[in-house]
Amino acid sequence: MSADPATVAAARQVLAHLGITLADLQSHPIGAAPLPTVAEYLPRVIAAAGPGARRTYGTYWERMAAAWGDRPVDTVAASDVEAMKQEMIATARSRRNSRNGRHAGEHVIAAARAFYSRAVADGLIDASASPAHRVAKPRRLPSTRRALTPHELEEINAVARTSGNDVILDALLLRLHTESACRRGGALAVRLVDLDRRSGLVRLAEKGTVRWQPVSLDLAEHLYEHARVRGAVVPTGRLLRYRNGQPISSRRYDHLWKRIGERLPWVAAQGISTHWLRHTTLTWVERHFGYGVARAYAGHTDSPGSSTTTYIKADLHAVADALSAMTGQPHPLATMEGTRAAWPTTIRH
């Protein structure tokens, strides 16, 4: 039997008076527990996130909690997320690598999507109900990073070795990043147990991957001596340390590039950072040893790509060959004979 039209009309009037829609009744069945608010649910999102996500999205999650904290997670609309994106773009700080707030706007959407992806995974809302996934991310602009020229690299290292309150540490940092093409997080995470001096290897944990990366025996000895002198005793102790024995943090990089930029205006103007060293090394490796070796050198061997990458994987020995040619120093794992330095300058202490 179909319902009496008059009864249906009366029910619709009652719902309209109460401000309730049929969708509300379907998403909140009788007896169901109320959904948590944004502020109540956020600690669960943070606990389930990795350190990288917490570092990248933490500020934006705090903004979400401040703006929508007392609202149930299913009451935030796409327009609310869009409004926060526009606000963050307009108020973004101007930094050396600023792109007129585009990064801030992109991070707002990514943070909101991470939040609501967790809510979907926990069964709080349907995937189609996520407001964050209905807002388009700002189109990512092409990166301004490039490979440094030999002269630029020499200037940067000269400033690092002749200024600041710890030139040994700064020179070691630049050399480690130049030889290994590691990311900043990878260098910060290196422990004493991650250094194999005999084989000329350092274990890098970055971007959710772990790999052994060849470095010159000379650099491996400098890293070990640095750690020993500065108090890294236990195998799990962090390797890179200040003079007082405390492990360094990302702030050391910030101070380093600020100081270099004050003495080399072109560094500050272009927003050059540690990641440019990675571009520099990998570009050189690709030009001299090919794409497959460059992928392995970068630690991208397991990343998605075309089917061709299945057949051009390079092993640790090929990476060691490239390192040996770049530094002009023999390496225990290198297989090429008669390699000579094609790198314009070797970074030394």
C-alpha cells in the first residue's frame, strides 16, 4: 500500500519546520550513536598518521579544529573547505620558496582529504560524503628547482666552510647530500648503526623506504669520526650532532641556507635549498650513466612507472660505479675499472 498523499505532505511540512531532510534521517538511523565532532575525531586522525603527514598537515588540522571543532564531521560542507583554502592562500607567509600561497592552498585540501579519508575508512561517512574530495586542488606549478652549475656548487660550499659557528658540521652535511642525493629527512634519521664504513654504505630511511646508499670511504670515515667525537655511542644514536652532542634538527638546515643566502644573494633570490643538491647529483648521474642508474641512485627503483622501468633497473654496483666516477675515488662495490672523476669538483672538508 502506498502512503496517503496528505500524510506524506504533512510529514514533509513537519520535517521542513524542524530543518531536517530525508538524507539526514537516512544518515542518522534511529538508535545510531551521534558522529564525533571534528575536534573529537582529530586525535584519532593524528594518531593514525605517519610523522611526515603530521609534520605537513598538522598546522592545517589545527585550523580545521579551530574553525569547525564543535561540528560533527558530516556537517562540514565543500564550501567550508573551499573557504578555508582561499583564506590560507590569502594569508600565507612569504618564504624563499613561496608560490603566492598555492602550496598553502594545496596543503589545506590534502589535509582535509587525509582527515576525511580516515573518517571513510572508520565507517563514519560514505566516500561520496567527503566534502574535501569535492574541492579541486590548485594545479601544481612546475618546480623551479634545477641542477646547480659547478661554479654555483663551489661557491655554496666555500661559504659553508668559511662562515657560521660549526663549519665542520655544515661542510659534512653538504657533502653527504651531494654524494648520496639523500633528502633532508633521510640525513636527519641516519644512526650510527646505519653506517657501514668497510663497504662505503649508509642506510637511508626516507619517504617510507629504506635503502643502502653508496658513499665514498673518505666520507664514511668522516661521518664515523664526527659521530664518535660528538657522543654517538650506542648503535641507535643519531649520527649528525651539534658540538654539544645533541642530534641536529631541521633548524640546522634553515640556519645554514639563511646564512649562505645572506652571503650569496643569488641563493636567496632563487630559494635554493638542500633539495637542489639532490637535483644536481641526480642530473649528473642521469647524463653520464643513464636513466636507470639515476632512478636507483635516487631510491626510486620501486616507484610506479612505465613498464619499461621493469627492464632498466640498476643494482647497487651500478650506483657505486656512478659515485666512484663522480668523486674520483675507488669504491669497494664499484665494478668499472679505470673510472676517473667527471665531476668538476669533489666536495671535501
